[in-house]
Amino acid sequence: MAFIIPTAEPFLFPGEDYHKPGLLLVHGFTGTPKEMRWMGEYLNQRGYAVLGIRLPGHATRPPDMVRTRYQDWLAAVEDGYHLLRGLSREVVVIGLSMGGALALTFAAEFPLLGVVSMAAPYALPPDPRIRSIRWRSLWQPFIPKEGDPGAGWFDDEAWKDHISYPYNPTRSILELRYLLDKMHQALPQITIPALLMHSRNDDYVPPSNLEHIAAAMTRAPKTIHWLENSGHVITRDAARLEAFEKTAAFIRQLEQNA
């Protein structure tokens, strides 16, 4: 009996050379490894070992996510890091949305070659309901996602093939807030090169989030790249190839400077 949603499984693509960095890909909140797979295939074709992890509680059923905590998500990133170290001498963590927040938090504590954050949130929206989210989760375990989920996408065919939970687990929103608090503490401690990407058309995590993240990274060499013609899930949407190419160029630069 399969528990993981078909096509949403984690993936591992071996690389060509132990001395090339291994790439750890981390998906977003309520998302699945599938949203990172196209990027993983692109980077693997350039000789890199690539591991796309599945965060606990994701890609199965929404009730599974309710039982997880942000520490479980960080532990999954750490698991992936140690697995990749068996294939590559050094590791770059690449995350989308909440995966970007996890990647940045992780980068402050583990010896990475570099980190890539795409469409990461700095803070949750200023919604007064979030103040009572802990109590709300006791009587409303799931909150429907507002609006038309496909409205912010530029590639309609990619949207039709996208997999994400239709609801936000209420308790998990609280865990995301805890994670972002931890990320705020981590950002000034990051000293490795970082690539920060965001779409100017992202209406789910507004572009101002990148500016706050960059301002807090006072010790890290940063490269900022803005995308156009893309919604929030930039690894699947219309500008994905630009994001892939920019990431590959960043990794090549890391290799040259190592």
C-alpha cells in the first residue's frame, strides 16, 4: 500500500564526481518533492548529485502534517545533508518557500558550500487571526486556502500538474511561525555565499520578504536575482529555466572559488 501521493515521491540522482558538490533540494509548505524535481533533473544533467527530500507530514495526507513540528522538518534537512555527504565532499542546500527558510536556518549551523533560497518568507502575513492560531487549531484543524490557487500561475499546464494539500493545517501555520522566528536568529550568523531569488509577481509571499531576508544577512556574500513572469512556485512556473540557469551558474562559481 502506497502512502505517498504518486509522482510526489522524494528522489535521488547520483552525480559524476565525488568532488562536485551535492545538491539538497527542499520543497515548500504543504508542497511535495515534485515541485523541485524539474530543477533536480536539470542540475543532475550537469553532473551534480541531487537529493530531493520529502518533509515529514507532506505528500501523504493533511492530517499527517498536523502531527509534525518544525524541528521534524529541520531534522529531515539534516538527514538529507548526511546522506549527500556520502556522495559528495561538499553540499549546497536549495530551498523553495518554506524550504528556503529551512535552507537558510540550516546554513547558519552546518558547514555548507553555499545556500540558495527561492521565494522564502521572512514573516507571516499581518493577519490578526494568526495571533490566536494556537487556540484556533484546537477547533479548526484545517483552513481552506483562500482564493483561486491557480490564479497566480503564469504556466497553466504546470499548475494543472502541481500537487499540494488543498488545506493549510492550522497547527502547522504555528510551526511555520516558530521556524521563521528561528530563521531570524540564524540570518545574521550565515557566512557562506547565498543566492536569493524571488518573483516580482509573487502574490503569495510578497517580494518585500526577500528584502528583509537580505538585510538581515549582514555577514553573508549575497547574490540577489529577481524573476518576472512567475508566481510563487518558481521551480514549476514559466520562468523556471531562468531560475535553474541562475542556480547552476551560482554553483559553478562556488566550485571555482572553493
